[in-house]
Amino acid sequence: MALIQGSKADVISGLNRETLATLDHTGLHMSPVVPVDDPSGKVVKVRITCQPAYQYRGTAVIQYNRLPFAELAAKFPVLPNISPRATLYEMLDDFRDATSVNLTDEAVEDSPVVALEDGTFQVTLTAKPESHGWYGTGVFTFRDLPPLSLAVTDTSLRW
């Protein structure tokens, strides 16, 4: 599953890769997730139904694995730079821009951003049970953006 489009669109993209179809997520309705016999919540089923005017018709039930928040931080070998805010919901757009991971308030619960002694920040990512793409809990560590004076070293524009 990709991470940039958002959970529902990423599920359809994954389905397209598996079936070699060209389904557009805007023409489909997706049911709430139903956990399969897996206590972790990793494996879920959803029903996908075509809208009346869509190029395909009918409905299908698919089963797939959601991504664990516990493993997200390990995907970044270098801590990303994100402008910290008071809570996760306040920084969702900045989180997407810095990490290319599109989290929404439908998928993740809000939590406070905590400043650590070493100058980094942490936020706990907890998936909502109805999240189409995520499950579990994980801690995500990041750095603040550097001051503008480090990026702008020459103030003479010469034009």
C-alpha cells in the first residue's frame, strides 16, 4: 500500500496493482472495515460498491493487511523536519508535506506533541478502529525545522 494518497485511495491503488485494473476511487463506495480473525486488527475486509454512473457495476468484498503504526518511524532512516504544533491534528498537513504520509483525522486519534530534552519531538500515533489503512500504536519522533537564516545565506538577489 502506498502512503501518500490517504487510506481509502491507497487501498484502491493496491487493488489496481493486484488486479491490473484501472479503478478510480472516486467512483466507488467503501464500507467500514471488518476485522478478520486476527486479534491485532491487521487483517480486515471491506465491501467496495460501484456508484450508479461508474464504468463498472456491482460490488466486491476484499481482504487486505493494514499497516502498523509501530513500524512507521523505522521507515525514516533520518528524522524528518516538521514544524511542531500542540497536537497531532494541528500538524497533519505539515506531517504529510514532510513525510509524504497522508494521515487524516478519520484514521488517527489526536494526541499531544511532546518536546524531548535532546531537542526532538515525539507524537503518539494511534489508529482508530475504523481506519482503512492503519492499525495499532506507534511513537513518531521528528525534529523542528531549522531557522530560515540557515537556508538563506546570501541575501543579495542581484537582479
